[in-house]
Amino acid sequence: MYKYLSFILFLTTTFIHAPVQADVSARAGGKGAAQSMRIIASGGSITEVIYALGKEQYLVATDSTSLYPAEAAALPKLGYFRQLSTEGILGFAPTHLFGAQATGPETLATQLESAGIKVHIFTEQRDLSGLQQMISEMGQLLDTPNKAQALNTQIEQQVAKLMYEARIRSQDSREKQSAITALFVMSDSDRGLTVAGGNTVPQSLFDDAGIINAAKDLPDYKVMDNESILAANPDIIFVASHRAKEPDALARLCQHPALKATNAGRNCVISTMESSSALGLSPRYPDALKRIIQKTAAFYAPELAHAQ
């Protein structure tokens, strides 16, 4: 009871000293809607899209995963997006919270809405069309639909060009080389390797690059047993950059009991991918796709391996 009364008192004092303007037009997407916005962004992809649409001036704080662009890393941080504090958020007197689907805890949205904050949670998406949907939705909320449409067109054109190049390259060498198999490793623990399965951003990137995901039959991000890794026999391994900070991290991964017997492990064909662009949908999707295509170039033509 004491904790509940303290929370109510906090809400009262917060909004006495820092009143929040009700911005009805923001939800409707009316002109000038964003002028009074004070936005909390929860999720690195959410933050990146806000920057890409040129509305970063309305950000007052973000979660701890919002580290790109560099300006976003300098904003006040509220902690991990799955476990945000209501009191911490209200301390910034926001008008809106834009959050990824996993934003939590479960009571967060209800508490913020009770305090007069407009909460918009974006449905989790894991492919290019989902990214475009999120950008369009954000464009409406920020009253920048034309800029959102232009950004979507730009991303779509970049991806189409990369996919075309990858398809031509694959067709030219199909008689010499079977389809490339790749494995995206999230982490290594005593339980085994946690990898990106189907319905993940890496799966979408592999599809667009024209290569096979060795873990495609697994749902989401799961531990893959050694026998399955050996059977899939990946040709190349990709690793999230935040898991490869130690100097010998990649070399040690190549010596993993399951990986060292695969094509990738025997030759230690392994490459890092910037974590936020490879694991979360953002306007940098074409950059992540380009890196995968570049890193698999040597399988088709050795002379392309250094054209990066």
C-alpha cells in the first residue's frame, strides 16, 4: 500500500511541476503535431528511425540499446528496454513513448497512459516490408509522411540493387558452386551456440543475399545442438559484434567442438556484423545486406573478396 501511495504521489508532483501538454493532433498526424512532443524512445530501431526522419530534436531520453547514431548514444539512458522504470520515464516529463514490441515490464504502458502519456508500441517486424511499415507508421506519428515515403523508396531501391547483383553473381557461378550456407551466432555458452533461426532479421538478410540459413528450421533465436550444426555444415559464420570484443573471440569460436569440423570452422571463415543493424530492423538494413554479400563474394570469385 505504501509503495502504491508513493507512486501516486510521484505522479502528482511530477505533473504539478512539469505539466505535459496534451498533443491530440500528434496521434492524428495533424500539421504541427510534433511541435510539443517530448519523446522517450525504447528500442534501437525506433530511435534510428526517428533520427532518419529528422525528428531527433524531440527525443528526451532512450533505452540503453539506442546507441546509433553517435548523437543517440549521448542522450540520457533509462535502462534496458524490457525493464524500464515508470518513475524514471516520468522524471523526463515526456508526452510520448515510442517503443519496440518487447518494451516492458507489462505494467509500463498502463501506468504511463494513466499519467497522460501517449504510448505507441510498434509491432515487431523482421523483414524489409516490416521495416517499411514501421517507417510509414512513424512518419504518420511524427507528421513526416512524405519523408517516410522517400526513405522507404531509398531503402527499397538500395536493397533491390544489392539483390540483383547477388542474384547475377550466383547465376554466373551456379555450375561451379552450390548454394552458400551461413550461420549467424548470437552467443556461446555451456548450453551450446545460440543462433538466429527462421523469422529473424538475419534470416531476412540471408534470403535477400541469396544464401541459406543453416538454422532456418529453428524458430527465432535458439540453441542449436552440435549434431545439427555438423549436419548443416555452414560455409561461413557471422557473429554479432558485441559478442566478439575480445581479441581472440573469433579464433576461439572457430575451435568450438561443432564448428571446427564444418567448412567454416576448418578455414575459420568468420565475420562480425554490427549488432544493431544485423539484429534489429533499421534504415541501415541495406548496409547489413551489403556486408553479407561482400563477405560471401570469395565463394563465387576469389578476386571479389577484397572488393569491399
